[in-house]
Amino acid sequence: MATTGTPLRIQLLGPVRAWRDGTEVPLGPPKQRAVLSLLASRANDVVGVDTIVDALWDGDIPHSAANSVHTYVAGLRRELEPGRSRRGASAVLVSASGGYCLRTDPDQVDATLFARRHAEARRSWAKGDTETSLRLYEEALSLWRGEAYAAIPGPFAAMERTRLRDLRLTAVEEWAADMLAAGRHTEIAPELIRAVSEEPLREKLRWLLMLTLYRNGRQAHALRVYDEIRRLLSSELGIEPGAELSDLYQQILRGHPALRTHGGDATAALLEAPRETPLPAAPSPRQLPPSARGFVGRAVELARLADVLDDELTRSGATTPVAVVDGPAGAGKSAFVLQLAHRLLDRFPDGQLYVDLCGTGLRGKPVTAAEALAQLLGSLGVDTTRMPAGLAARASLYRSLLHGRRMLVVLDDAHSADQLRPLIPRGSCCVLATSRQRLAGLAARDGAHLLTVGPLDDSASARLLTGLSGNRLAGQDEAVRRLVAVCGGLPLALRIVADGLTANPGVPLSTLVEQYAAEHSRLDRLTVEDDPAASMRCAFAASYRALPADAARMFRYLGLHGGPFTVEIAATLAETDRDTTRRLLSLLAAHHLLEEEPGHRYRFHGLIGLYAAECAEREPPALRQAALTRVLERGPAAPQARPATGDTTRQDVRTVAL
């Protein structure tokens, strides 16, 4: 262990202070004290400048941050070693390997000594040496002089405050349990009352205080402690006290005689609970579905979005990075997000959560935000009997459980920003979501990164189709070209075709190609029996059903026309004014049922155009004929033939906001 010849003592468990040879050292401004507290918490280890910067600044990091760190270190050196010359090497705060190291005896840092004494107390308790255990607990708790890292700025200090506070309360609980087991209940009530006032929702503290008060002959006070936490839990989290607390309450109500003694009663199991860890180990869920087989393309977009998220994560601020991938039905949004999620796994050691929000209704009724939170909380170890009832209480508990944890949350098939917002935690987590709609409000209000994925280009489409079809398409370039054109670059359609080719080895390839190419039955062919999620018609229908009535009517009328459309043509078809028409066309584009082109022109993707034509048949014949007549009477903008489904002159991916 490297130490210095100058005795240096550092206090972190309260206002950050330092003493050299028994004399207190002025530590300068808050961020300078934050540097010392970080280095003291890792005494004799080198801490990189980048790590120090991330620990000190929450949110936007100034360009001068690294220079500020050097200035703070210089200020600390002047105070810690006043006799050192300006050019002399420091023996206390050493520069090394792109960072700094504080050389001191770790036992002279109170937070380190507290953790050591706490661990020793547990070991003594496990050996049955109650007297030594109690002495060590009292030594550990006596080191505290207030809130840890008091008034120290930055995310590192905030996390350490929370961690050390939990550890201290755990030590108080264990000390109190040992005191009760030793029959010394008259000595512990004041400390438990202080701890409960600091953490009023901590049930183990309440349990110990109730038993202590009861043994001290204060039954009414013990019952009042229970009534108070029951009201708090109900009002703040919408839950009831746990079984252990409720059982003790009932025993106190009945005046159970065994509670008055410290041996052989029904409370022994809880008093003698194992102490291997400060807190129960939180679940580390690993819920990501596997990546899609044969994933191709999107390399540039995957790398770009990963870089954006990485950059935001390294800032270590209170803002959770959120990325929403949107696009038309069948464009491979879920496959894209899962591919990205698997690439990011090493950034999230605490686990991954996954919820299918069923926003399109293809895989069941859409999941409400409250239902999604119930799934997430269950994955985080919350028992159904303790599940808060309301949305706000569930969201609060969810954020509390994820505080300080690096966890990836994947939310598939969202139908609105309001469904997503309660599911976004704060801090070092990351949220990846998919949606059929462009959630511009989530970007504007919540800073989400939006990425729109469109159809694959012809080259990537051909790779996906041939890769999934085995040897069926080997050397069949013309068949590949025609089938790619049929699918219009939509990965779901390409996968359905590939499955059809491999499932019918006895049918000539030319026959299958002709069947898929036939426009009148194309949507019938692009389906997998008994699986609505693997049907292009069902996929488009889900997007159509999500439209407001006026937008759905516009979609049907546009289905009468081959396109492309101008605002004037659409207004004439649907008999709507220009402002209304622009709004409805924008809404259809936001739902990815219509593509906007330069010059305020709109077009259908080929397969969506076929579905729109089917929907148009739902209008009465007289109204359909009247709409077409209106367009014909306009003159130059007569209906055109619908473009070939394979007309895929479009970008692979459009970035909406990064």
C-alpha cells in the first residue's frame, strides 16, 4: 500500500473535510472538493481525467472541463503540501497515466473505514460473537457526521450519497436487530426514530422500531408507527405494508407474550436474517429476443445511432438517452432495434428489459402504460401483492428501482408518445423503441432521437431474399429481380416470399414468381397462414385502423387514384379544402401510409397502394365514380396507372432527427 509520510485524514461522511497533521486544510470551491472526494474514495488508484470530468459535470460538459480539473488539482496540491515548490513532484496527489492518484492510507478515509468496520461487524455476527459485532457496528456508525458528500456537486457525489445512505441504514438495521437479540431494547429507540424520520418508507426500520417500542411497554406508540407507514405507502405508492410488518402489527394488537422476550419468539427469523449483502440483490433481467436471422443492410444507420447514444451515455447526466425507430409496416423496425440493442449489451451490465406494447394490435390488445409498468416492475422483482395501483405510483417506483443502474429498456411497437413517456427512467439507462408513427412530440418535449427506416434498396433486398431461400435462387438473377420488385424492399414481404419458396420445393420457380407478381392476388400471396403478424395485408390494416376517421376516408379516396398526388388532386378526390387536405396528407405520411416527395407530391409504396385500392372499394360505387369524375373534369391531372410495386427509387433510411 502506497502512503505518504504526511498524515492525511479525510472526511466524506458529512461535509467533505481534510486534516493534515491534525490541522484542518482549506479545500477550496465545491468542485475542487468534489475532485478530492472522488480521489479519496479510490485512494491509491489512478483516476483518469475523463472519469473526473464525468463525475463533476451533470449534463452539458464545458469545453474547458479538463483544464478546470487540472486547476482544481493544482489548488489541492497547494493546500495539501504547502511546503512543496511549484516545480517539485507531489508525493500526495500524483500525476500518472492520464489521471491523478491520491496516495494515503485508505483507513484514513472515513467512508472506506466505515465499509471495513461494517464488513468486520458482519463477520463477527456470523461467528456468534455478538459483543464484538455490536462494538464494530457502533464504531462504524460513529464515523458519520451528516449526509455523505454534503454539498458536493456532480453525478458521482449524488450516486455515492445514495449508496452510502443505504449502507448506513442497513448497518443501523443490523445493529438494532443484534441489540434486540441481546435484550438491549431500552438503548436503541432514539437511533431507530432518527433513522425512520430519515427514511420513512423503509419497512425493516419500522419493523424494528415497532418491536422496540412494544418491548419498552409503548404498545400504542408501536401501533401508531404502523398506521403512519400504512398511510404513507398508500398515498405515495398505492400499496399496503408487507407481510412481515402486517404480521407484527397483528401480534402487537393481540399482545402476543412471545414478543416481549428476546429469545425463541416468532421474530427470530427476521432478526437473524443473512447479511451477505447490504441490500437484497436486485434482479438483472436478460429479456432481449434474439436478433432476426439474415439481417442485412442498415450498417451506416446502426453505427450512427450507436454513436449518438454512446455520446449521450458518456455524459452521465440525469437525462436518459431515448431513440425511437419508426417506419412503414414491414420495414424491419423491430429487427433494426434488436440488432442495435445486441450491439450495445456491454454498455448495460445491469440487464435488459423488453416489453411488446402491441401498439398495432397485431399481437393482442394494445398494452397501456400502467400494464407495461406492471410487466417492468415484475421483471425488477416487485411482487404482484406489492404492485402499486395507479400509473403515477408505478412510474415512481419504476424510476426508483432503476436509479443508478445501467439498464437497457426496449419497447417494441408503441402507438403514441403518451404510452412511452411513463416508461422512460432517469439517469444511466437507455430506451430503444419502435413505432409505426413518427413521434415528433417525443423529440420536441423529451429530446428523443428519431430515425425513420424505409424499404431496403434492391441490392440489400436481393441479399436478404437469396440468403433466406437456400439454394432455390442460386443463379436465378431474373427471378430475384422480379421478386425483389414484387416486395418493394419491405423485409417482411421478402421474408414471406423466401418462406414460400422454401416451403414449396416441388413447384417450379417460374410458377411461384408469376403467382407473386400477379397484382390482383399479390397481397393474398404475401401472407403466412394463421399468423396475422406475418401478413402484409394485416400489417397495413393495423396502420389503417389507427387513423382518425377523416384521415381513413382520405386514404380510401386516394386509393381510387394511381398517384402520385398533389394537394389539389387529393382535395378534389375527397372534396376537402386545401388546408384540411394538407393536414390529412401530413397525418398519413406521419403514419407511414403515404410517402412525401420533393415538390409537395405524395405517392404510395406499391404494396400500400394495392391495399389502399382495396380500401377504396368500401366506398359506395356512386361516390367512387363521382370522385373520379371530379378529377377527370380538372383536366391535366387525370388518374394515372399505379406505379409498379418494384419502383423502389427511395433511400434505405431517412434520418428524421439525430
